[in-house]
Amino acid sequence: MKAAEKVAALRKALFKAPKAKKAAIKAKLAKAKAALRKATVSVKKHTSRVDRAHTRKVKAAIRAAKAALAKAKDPVKKAALKAKIAVAKKLVALKQKLAKAPAHKKAAIRAKISAVKKQLAKANRKVLKASNQVAYRKLAIAKKRLAVTKNPQRKAALRAQIRAAKKVIALRKQLLKASNPKVKAAIKA
């Protein structure tokens, strides 16, 4: 940004300057333009690197969702996972479109990407809620089994299963409430 401002200021100065100073200002302007080109290249490299890393994360999330979908039996969870996969694929397609798009179309594509990211966050929340509903049902089944079981080893195993299920449900609830990405990453770990 500073390089662009410097180029603009030098152009104004060149326009207003007397003939005696124009050569010196032109030399400074050439240096400033070179610095601006270098900064632009650096920004483009960094941006594309960040975009590629994000795209890799989204693709990994798609693979994980497909694996979860293959295991899922609950129809609500299956529907939520299918919706998440569809939105994530849409996001990847838009990111690829952004990389190939001409400069005048990039702003519109970025706006679409922003909207799709919000949809993906919503889809993730739906998957978490559906997963919690499945976990609640499993917890209820484990509690019923615990009530009728006489074997002490089986009771101990069921109690451990119940404790683990409650912990998973609590963590998913925290994940639903968390807005900070660092907090979300800490919960997932």
C-alpha cells in the first residue's frame, strides 16, 4: 500500500515539477514502480499460498465428511453430511474459479466465496447438532442397559461408555458455541 501511495505522490510531483527537477523525479518514480511491482508479486504469492492451504483444508474436510457419511446410519446426520459436502465442493470450485478469473471479476467471486463460507459454517453446525442427537440416543440406550445389567464388569464398561459419551456431547456443544478458530482447534484436538 505504501509503494502505491509513493508512486501516486511521485506522479503528482512530476506533473507539477519544473523541467529542471523532472529527470530526478522520473528516476525516483522508476524505482518506486519497481518496488510496487515487487510488492505486488509478493502479495500475489502469499495470497495464492494461503488460498491453496485453505483449499487443501476444505478438500480434507470433504474427504472426512464422505468417510463419516459412509459410516452414518441416522438419516438426519446423512442429510446434514450430504449438505456439508455439497457446500464444501461449491467453495472449492469458487476458489479455483477465483484463481483463474480476470481482475475485474475477482471482487464478485470473493463475495460469493464469503457467502458460501457462511453456508459451510451453518452446515458444520447442523452436522454437529445431528451428531449430538445420535449421541443422545446412544447415551439413552446405554443408560437403559446399565439399569438392567447385573454383571459388574459389564456395568463398569457401560459406565465408562456413558462418561465418554457425555464428554463428547459436552465438547460438541462447546464447539457449537465457539466462534474463535483457535478455540475451535483446541476443542478438536
